[in-house]
Amino acid sequence: MNKKIGILSVYNHNYGSILQAYALQQVLETMGNETEILVYKKTNYLKQAARLFYVPLLKATVKRVWKDIYCKICHRDIYDRVLAGREEAFCEFIGRNMHFSKIYTGRNALINACDDYDCFVLGSDQVWNPMNLGGDYYTMTFIGDGKKKIAYAPSFGVVGIPKRQQRKTREYLKRIDYLSVREAEGQKIVSDLTGRQAEVVVDPTLLVDRAFWDSNMDDPLISVPYILCYFISSNASYREFSKNLQKKTGLKIVSIPHVDEFVKADVGYSDYEPDHIGPLEFVNLIANAAYVCTDSFHCSVFSVLYEQTFFTFTRYEKDGKDSTNSRLYSFLKMAGLEDRLFRVGPTLDDSNLTAVDFSIAQKRIEEYKRKSMDYLNTALKDER
């Protein structure tokens, strides 16, 4: 029986967030279901303000706000060409390709939304990161016991839950009918807190074939061979690494700069900063690059999907409690490509430039993909 499914997903203007939400919606609809991504407008402003006392969220918010203000005042060209163009491209992609619900304003409206859907699927990205717990949305607690709740590939993003959040995390995890996670570290968190065994499944972007992404793309955006650099962290040594790679190869550098914050090291280091880069243009730049340098989880995923010689760097220098490095560790281990992970200030050896053998990685990913689809099919067909 085909279902009307309410999807709970991150859909902010971040390449990975949008692409995984788009892919999950496509997969569920290809299976014959009708889907909508829920649009929830929170009204508990005091509770939302209190979330800013969670330091990582506060830091991220300040960086994002400061980026726009600083660029508008001091780098108007960057704001108009890169930031505003990127925002416009995201809006165009979302409006053209994704299906959303009506706006549910306030908690009571969200509870009443349960009558509009047969079941709910949570997925994916860092929806279970501790910084999101205060929003009490991705916890699925507004959904009554009579509606099936399926978690597909959510990520905690971290290796451990703060002690003060463990009780609430345990409570919401126990209510979810089907539990899966994107990383082995998430599987351990679920097991430690609840005793349940969550299935490890692939990111939604890997549930669809490469041919699907190809069919959605235009011709290559850059006409010359190039190194794509997509760095989210501000680590200047990663940019220096790409410059060393350029010296060895003679290729141009193409960058997508100032992602989460304004980064001084991004100014002037690349040869091309293409504007109007939306989600599909992001995939296009990865698919047609000669080399890819990144500290992004999803950029790494697409680099493997398109079998590009890539260099993945840790987002954080240390694996502290707020670090999201574990996402990269888990994915590269799953693919058997741990040797493509580099730390701060890596040296560039000629052996690193040779084409990567993706044969084992693709076999492993296909196996995980098969298991992931089995999990999703079983969860949706179960009439509990």
C-alpha cells in the first residue's frame, strides 16, 4: 500500500543538507509514495533563544551572521557575486525540485499534522546533533504512538551525547519504530543509551544512482582542467595544500568560498570562483574536476560516487566532543578509502596524485545501498 509520508529533514541552504533531502524524497516517491517535507514554524521564542546557550550553536550562528554583515560592508563584490548568487541558486533549486507541506505554526499545529500523513520518515544529515535537541522537532516526539516513525540515516554528528541530554535522547530514541543511523558512532550511541541495535545505512545521496545525478546536470561549468576546493573550515593550511597541488599539476584552482563564515584565506587564492552555484552546480563541479580537495562530508561522498582523485581533510583539528570528524572517518572506512583522509598541514607526495582505485569502494557502497533499501522497504511495508 502506497503511503502519504511526512518527511522531517534539514533543508537549510547547505549543499549536503539540500542534496540529501532531495535524494530521500526522490527515493520515497520512486517507490510509489506521496511525500511532503514538513515546514514547521516554531513559536516558543524563549526556548529557541535558550538554545543559543549551547556554545557550538552560538558560535555557528555568530559566524554566519557576521559573514553577511562583514561582506556587505567590506567586500560587497563577494556578497553580491558569491553569497547572494548562491542564495538565489538555492531558492531556484528548492522551488523547482522539492515538495513541501503547508506551514505548521506552533507545536499544536504540528501535533495536528499527524492526521495528514500515514507515517513519518526522519532523514537525514545531522538532525540528531546535540545542538538540535532544544528544538524538539527531529526527536519526533510530536508524533503519537499510532503513527509509524522511521529514522533513515540520521547523524548525531558527534561521538557522544552530553550527559545533561542523555535522558531526553534515550526517551525519544525508544519511541521510534525503525531506527537507523548514518555512522558507526551513531550506532554505538543508540546502543549505549537504549540497548537497541540501529541499522547503519548509506546517506540518501548514495541511494540514487550516479545516472540520476547525471540526468539532472548541465554541461561542465568550467571548460579547462581544474582542482576543485571546497573547504568549510577556515584552516589556511588546506588552501596552501591546494596551492602545492597546483604547482605540481599546473591546473587551475576552482573554489566555492566562504561557506559557513567569511574566511580570509579564501580571498584571492583560487583562479575561479564561479557564481550562482546551487546544489546541482555543486555536483557538476565535483563530477568534472581533475582533483578535489575538501573537508566536507558530502563533497567526499560525491567525489567517491564520481571516482575523483580526492583529498579529504578533517573539519576539526582535534577529535573533541564537538568535533564532527567522525562522519568522515565512518564513511571512508565503509568505502575502504581511509588513506584519502589527511590531517593538518599534510605534505604532498607524488604517490598521492595517482588515480584512486575505486573498485572495492563501489562494491562496498553497492552492498550497503542494497541493505539500506531493504531496511527502508521493510520499514515502510510493516503495518504495525
